[in-house]
Amino acid sequence: MSFSFLRHIFVGFVRTRGIARHFRRLAILESVSATAIKELPPTLAQTLFTAANAKPEALLDQFGTHPDGLTESQAEAVRERVGLNEVEHEKPLRWWTHLWYCYKNPFNLLLTVLAVISYYTEDMKAAIVISAMVVLSTLMRFVQEARSNEAADKLKAMVSNTATVIRRDPAEDAAEEALRYFGATLHPKGPKTVETPIRLLVPGDLVRLSAGDMIPADLRVLSAKDLFISQAAMTGESLPVEKFVAQKDSKASNPLDLENICFMGTNVVSGSATAMVIGTGNSTYFGALAQRVTTVDRASTAFQAGVNKVSWLLIRFMLVMTPIVLLINGFTKGDWLQAALFALSIAVGLTPEMLPMIVTSTLARGAVMLSRKKVIVKRLDAIQNFGAMDVLCTDKTGTLTQDKIFLERHTGVWGEESDDVLEYAYLNSYYQTGLKNLLDVAVLEHGDIHAELDIASNYHKVDEIPFDFQRRRMSVVVGVREDYHLLICKGAVEEILSVCTRVRHGEVDEPLAQELLARVRQVTAALNDEGLRVVAVAARQMPTEREVYAIGDEADLVLIGYIAFLDPPKESAAPALAALSKHGVTVKVLTGDNERVTAKICHEVGLSADAMLLGSDVEAMTDAELLQAARITTVFAKLTPAHKERVVRVLHEAGHVVGFMGDGINDAPALRAADIGISVDTAVDIAKEAADIILLEKSLMVLEEGVQEGRKTFANMLKYIKMTASSNFGNVFSVLVASAFLPFLPMLPLHLLVQNLLYDVSQVAIPFDNVDEEFLRQPQKWNADDIGRFMLYFGPISSIFDISTYAVMWFVFGANTPAHQTLFQSGWFVEGLLSQTLIVHMIRSRHFPFVGSRAAWPLLGMTGLIMATGILLPMSPIAHYFKLQALPPSYFIWLLAILSGYILLTQGMKQFYARRFGWQ
């Protein structure tokens, strides 16, 4: 049993399937060498370079696409030919592959070896029994994991991302045919845009891109305006790259240098574009590389790190104990084959082979429970991180505040109401094609401005300069009839002021002198103090000769005024944050918004904003300084996306389990850096893709419920590990004592394996068990040292009563020779199984079992059934198949006394242990 094989048992189950997991794994690609990146399949590389250098008209013709896109029937025909837009290893395992994975664990492999040995030694009864055990163990895990995976897939399907696809009306084909043959003219509706699930895209589809979109497949850009793509996941480059319609560098040899190709899995930072799908699924650049990195894991989460620590603990213990058992039995009994099989059985006994099933079932149950509360879990092991989370960093807008923003005021430069400002802002929001955020929606829904301006007659769009997080502003250029062009710029106050040289006062434009600048800041500060979010509006007349504008044209502007928005906090924000604090979760606000507005909102939801750090402060700090400041600071304002990510990262590296909640493009880096990313269903694509958990409802109270569910999940997983580790340690210690003094094996390898299997079956109801209230009050983390200590304190207790059972069987019932070893082994088999099963109820809670804390009915029923099976098996007609025999009636009186003493001593140890070390 190699370490990697054993580690697979403990860690393999925490990986879930689906496109979300693989988009998050894109960071892996940074570790692929430059040489490997270039070594693409020849056909794929040829497709990329050919598409990059082809003229748009020729490319459309090559893919059988119309300038208005494919019709639905054409897309369906292509999909039947090329398949879904899925990378191969995103697809579910075929059932026979999954069944094989469920079989190939050390427990089943050892049982198979024993069955083969039994068959060749003509012990057919034992071979049949052992084979039945293998089938039962494999099918139990297969069924449970299949159900869990099915539940997880259904949940992930509820939040699948979409792409904006241009679909052509089939009537257009008829119109073209009529015109060609009859000279008749029909009037179809023209192309329409539809939101299509990413997995349904096909080569030849035309898609529209805007800020925040994930690139859903490999695309060739057909038209673009200031399109910047983040390829950091592919190349490791932190700066976005601009994409154009034409490939300028004819000598490019690396696909990532192609200037008009967008790659699946990257995302749009700013700008807009129309592009054509040239590759889907495995025929994408990402699909080719994903096959090269399937053995590379992304950075471990807190959950996976905890499982690894526990795995190492149990593996080290097994590597020490197994050789000792082998040597003692080999030298004392002289039968080295039997000793080897017995030692292997001990090794299996020390391996909690049901852990994958228990954990998968527990996590899946938690995910289903959360889904009933409108919380969708995309990655199952995120549930445990939810419970372990001790710091929650959250964006403000759209998370703490409502997802409905109201345009409260539109004022001139000095605070007076101004319809001109509203009209300028409306034109800007109406004509911009990038990401329409909540502010734009509020402007467009404010009154019937569209009709008042008579936009169709008076205005037409000329160009636009998209928003980005460096400038924090965006502009559109409109033609005012045929008279002049008007550049309208709106954005953050400071950024707009930086490109203004004049202010509009009534009908007069005045130079923006220092005294006027100070007055402007007073007016906007007063609006901020009222809790209003202020956006400045500026403009500049331009001649009509130009058709293309750039960032450099955002200069020498006239400040027109401000639009001020009311962004009220959610009603559930204050009680939700208070509940999180009560349960040991520290909440910190990380926002790019103005510090005055942020302070107002924070006070309204019960957070102290007295100590606040700004983005400029964060920029000037080292990581060590930032960590010290972050520990005592609740509110961070005016942060860039990089600042948010850095705050999350330093807290994570300091040992905190950090959650981040956000819904915007600027939140994506922090969502990826956090142990658990939380977003909302209305978030942009890149935020939803980076998140582990999606909230479908506006109420934040589900956060507290999620934390509770995560802690319940962790508690039930920890129960299994503690119970199994301590009881198995006690059994091995008892075996060492017996092996040293008995003239025969205390139990046969078959007995150990049957006992182990029955015990494991009794644990299948643990995911449905109750959890004590006090366990839910504070974050819970994996602690391998505590599990090792727990094992050392509680394991030997069972050994005391195992040795007592030895004494009873040896002295009272005379089972003290090899001829009577079956009686001895039957007596210890029953006592060992019952004490192992009782430990479930003994250490599942600090309280007295069945009185102070009672297990859930499924667990009570399952453990009761297994205990009854253990008692009846030696009395049954099939006892000889297991090499057991009936026990005398007086044995059960001794058994009752031994088990009663075990319960009382264990309860006393619990109280001592809890006072000294606490009870996790």
C-alpha cells in the first residue's frame, strides 16, 4: 500500500465535477512550461493560426455561418456532429469506471486476496463469504457516491453560466430565397440575441462580449472596441491584453500571442466585441492543455489540508503498528503466512476505508439541505470551509446593500437640481454597450426621458470608450443631429475631476480654479454623508469629422454636475452580520466605493467604521504591515481588485479560513483567493464562476444557516474519524497484548475484517446525526494533533475491557487452548463489535449518551441493527462459515458488566479530557 494510493482514499472524494471546478483550476496552467504550452495538437494549432489570419468574410464562409449568426436548427445540427462544449475530464465518469474506483481500495483488495487464498486452499465457504463482503462494500460506496454526485450536478446546473449568442431568424433564409428567385421582398424580424448555456455553443456561433463575461469557447474577434482580456490563468501575466479584429504580428508562433483570438476560460476585463466560435470542448486551447495537467492539483483548501494531516497521522500509525503485529505473531506462533494475513488485516482495520463514502454523503446532504434554503453549492468541500470560516470579507454594493439602486438626485455643480445632468447621464447609459451595472439601470428607469429627448431624431451613437478599473470612468460619443459630436463622460468624482478644466455654472462655463475645486468637493462630500453614492458627469463638444475616439480624448472636459444614488442596505444585513459575529465569524467590508458612503452603510448595518483603511494605505504597506492592520480593521474603502485580493491572501496565509462575498468583476480575484467564495445569482459571469457558493435569495440570513450547516457537516465527519481512529487503536493495542501471551490468534483475519465491515456499516447513518448546540458556536478546523491525542486517551480504554474479556474467556469459560480458540475468538468478536459500536454513542457528544444527548433515529437504528447482528451471528446457522461458535448464556451477563464498566469509564474520561483540552 503506497502512500499515494492511501492518500487517494482520503483526498480523492473531495474533488467534484463540472465546468466550475475546471475554470477554477485554470491557475494550474501557470505551472506548465512554455515548451508544453506550444506543443499543441497540429490540427488545433493550425485551426487557431488559420482563423487568426483569415478575413472575416472567408472565415464565416468556412464555418458555414451568416453575418447574422446561425439559426437554432443550424446550431442543433452542428451540435449533433461535434458534441457539447465540454472538456473531456469535466464529463461524469462512466458507471463502470466509477464502480472500479469504488472497488479498488485496500480493504477490498485485501479481502480479494483472502478470497483467492481461501479458494485455492479449498475453503469454498470462506471464499463465498469474503466475496460477498467485497460486493457489499463496493456497492454501498457506489450507490452513495452516485447519489451524492447526482445531487451535486443538479445543484450546479441551477447556476450554469450563459453566453450572449446572436441567433438568426429562419425567415431570413426564406427572404433571401424569395429575393433570389422571385425578386420578392420579405421582412423577417432580423437577428436576435439569446442567452444560451455555454455547453450548447457550437463552432460558427456568433457571441457578443462585454465586461465581466467569461470567454465560453475559443473565439475569433470580428469587431471590437477597447477589448481587454485577462489571460492570467493561461499565461500568469497579471496585466490584461488588448484584442483586435486583425492579426498584426504575422510572425507570431505562440497561440497566446494571437491578437484576435480569445481563449476559453479567460475573461473580459473591459470593452465589448462580437466574435465567432472556432473551437469548443476538447478542440479548444484550454481543452488541449487540460489533458496535460490532469495530475496537477490547485492549491489545497483548508478542508483538503486538514484531510491530508489526518491521513498522514493514520498512515504513520499504521506503518508502525503493522510490522510489530507481524513480528510478534510470526515469532510466537511460527506460522508466518497466517501472521502476515493477520497483520494485513490489522492494517486494513487502521484504515478508515468508509471515510470517502461518509464524507461524500455528509457533504452532499449538507448541499441538499442548503439548496432548500436557496443556497447552491458548486464545490462540495466548500461546505466544510463554510463551517470553518472565521473571517468573512464582503463587498458592499449588491451584497450588503440591495440589488436595487435608486436615482435619488440629479444636481448641478453646486447642488441645485438639474435636468441637463439627467439628460447627459441618460444618453451615456443608453448608448454604452459594455456592462450595464445597477447605476445604469437606475438612470434608464428614471422617468420617461427617452421620449422627452426624442433620441431617435436628435441623436446617434458615434463611438464609446469603455469603463475600466484604472480610470474608473467611461464615455460615449453621440452625434447631435448633424451639428456636432458630444463626448459624455461619467464616473467616480475624483477621476472625473482629474480630466476637467471647467465647470458649468448656469449657462456659463467657468475655469476649475482651486477655490471652485474645494467647493465641488464640499458639495459631493455632503451628498456622501447622506449615504448617497455620487457619480460625476462631464462633457465636451467635438467636431464631426472624427468617427473613432480613445482614452486620450477624455481631457479638457466641462463638469456638468452629479447623479446621486440611494443604495440602501438589505433588511437582513444587520441581523445576519450580528448572527455571524455571535458564531465567531469576524466580518470585514472590502469595497471600491467612497469612504464616506461606506462608513454610512456600515453604521447602518452595525459595523464599526471608526478605523478605516483606504486603497492608498494598502498600496503603501508591506504584507506584514497589512496583516497587522487587517486584523484590527473592519472597513476597507476605495480598493482596487488587486487590493481586495491582497487583503484576503494575507489573512489566509496567516492561518485564517477566509470567506469572500462579492458580485462584480472587481471581486473575482478575491473570490479566487478565498477559502470559500460566495456570490449571488445576479452576479457577473466571472464572479459566479470564481465562487464556490451562490445565494439565490436576497436575504443574508442564509449565510448564518450555511455556517451552521458547514459546522454540522464537519462535526459528523470528525465523529467518524475520532470513533474509528480511537476504537481501531484500542483493538490493535488489545491484539498486541493478546499476541504476546496467547498460544493462538485472538481473532482470525476473517473475524477482523467482518467486524470492521459491520462496524463501518453501522456508521453509514452518521451524515444524518444530530450535533450538539455548543459545537456550532465557534468555527471548527481540522486538528491532526487533537485527533492523535484523542486516540491515545480513548483507545486504551477499550483495551482495558478487551483484556477483561480475555480473562473471562480464559479463566471462566476455559477457552485457553488452541482446541478452544473458536470459543475465545467468538467471545472477543462479540464484545469487540459491541464496544466499537457503542463508542459511536459514547464520543459523539460530551454529554451522557442516550440521556444528555441522543443520536438521530437513523444512527440509533443502524447501530442497534449491527449490535443485534453481532450477537446473533455466532448463534446462527451460518456461524461456521465465519469460524465462530455459539456462546454460553452466562457469557452475556459478563458482557453486560463489561460494557457497563466501559460506558462509565469512557464518560469519566470525556469529562477529564474536555476540562483539560476542550471538546471539539
